[in-house]
Amino acid sequence: MKGGRCGRRPYHKVMKIVFHDAFLQRYTSDPAAAEGRLDQALARAKERYELVTPSPCTEEELRRVHTAYHIEYVRQDMSVYPVALLAAGAALEAARLAVSGEPAFALCRPPGHHASPDSCWGFCYFNNVAVAVKDLLEREMVKQVLIVDFDLHFGDGTANTFKDVAAVTYLHPGGANSRKFLEHLQDFLAKEEADLVAVSAGFDRHLDDWGGLLSTGDYEEIGRLLGSFARARCRGRIFAALEGGYNHRSLAEAFAAFCAGVEAGLGS
């Protein structure tokens, strides 16, 4: 992929957390909407970070990714639709903060990476990261974007959205163990160019979650690798949005570790 490599410069950035109280509400019966799922992660965020309140995504912004049919399909469930708009809006806010030089994490739900332009499944409705990336590309705020999705599950919605878009590379790293997983990510980043890193941050590969693969420390290392890449190649421009993670305790631990890792990478 083509892209401009930026020189290193010494600075340290603190993450901003994009969050709305509506994300605490139980909007449906799936595990992503479970009561209390974000409570411990939010408590960790409040200990260290500034919280930024997002606005709902507009229909015009949604249409950059999703068809009118799909938007109307989601709108039929008014328990889901308002919070899904807010989740996409949180990713948009995080992306805009990143472009302005402030790394950000959208601590939001519903997740989004299984939402394609005209369909969705897997607890997702609108593709939060895709909506944010499309917004930046169409407004010519970035030219080349790397999306790293470290959720347990492949983000088919994100891959479908950008399958014919040369300006976007999608990576879903994998490996039989944590060492192989981290090596895959590190080797890929060594050869990549971009001017923004967008992260679909799913924490369900944690040892205490469905995937049973990665430790809390591994998530810190993932954050460090991505933060270092953003610092070296993207002028520090990186944002993330929450995808999976269903053990409430390990989600909070891995979230905090990832954010610390990003900060370490940006400041190294």
C-alpha cells in the first residue's frame, strides 16, 4: 500500500474515551447487550481518562456505508435503533479526535464489524468503524487507512464494505497461540503504510473469555504495537471502537491494558 511515512517526533498522548450513558442500557437480549457488561470498563476509564460524549450518527453518515433498505430494517426496532445510532456516532467522534491528534477509544455498543452494507448479524447493526472510516475518506481527511480487527471473529461486514476500496486495508490477525498471534500482527505492521489506524477492538480472545488465547498483557502488547505503528507512520493518528468481549471483568482488564499499551507506543 502507498502512503507517506512520517518522521518520529517525541510526544506523549493520553487516550480520550468516547462514551454515552445510553451504552449502559440493556437494549436487547444478546450477550453484547448484557446488563453490567461495560460497568467495570467504564470504572477503569473514569480513573484515568477524559470522557467525551458523542452525538448520534446522522442518516447521511450511515448512507456512506449502509443502504436505505438496511437503515430502515434497523429502524424497525426502536429499542436498538437509537443506541445503534449513538454507537456509530461514538466511532465517528473517536475518528475525528484521532485525525486532530488525540487518540481515542469509543467504549460503545452495539458492536459493528458483522454489519455489511445491506445486512447484519452477530449482535451488530451498523458498522461503527466502517462508518467512521468512510466519513474521513469522503471528507479527504485521510488517504490510506489500516483497519486492525483483533476480535475473536472475522469482521465480515468490514471486509465486505471495503473489499473494492484501495484506500483501506483490513487485517484480522490470527495464530494458534499468543506468540504466533503477536508475531502475525508485528510482521504485518512492519510492511504496511497508512496515515490512520482504525481498530475494531474485540476482547473475546482473552484467556477468560470465549477465545481463551490472549492474556491481559497480550492486549497491552497489541496496543503498544499499534501505537508505535501510528506514531511512526501516521503522526500518532489512531482510534478504536469496542466490538466483542463478554466476560465483564476480563473485558475491563483488557480494555485498560490495551489503552495503556497504545499510550506507551505513542510515547516511546
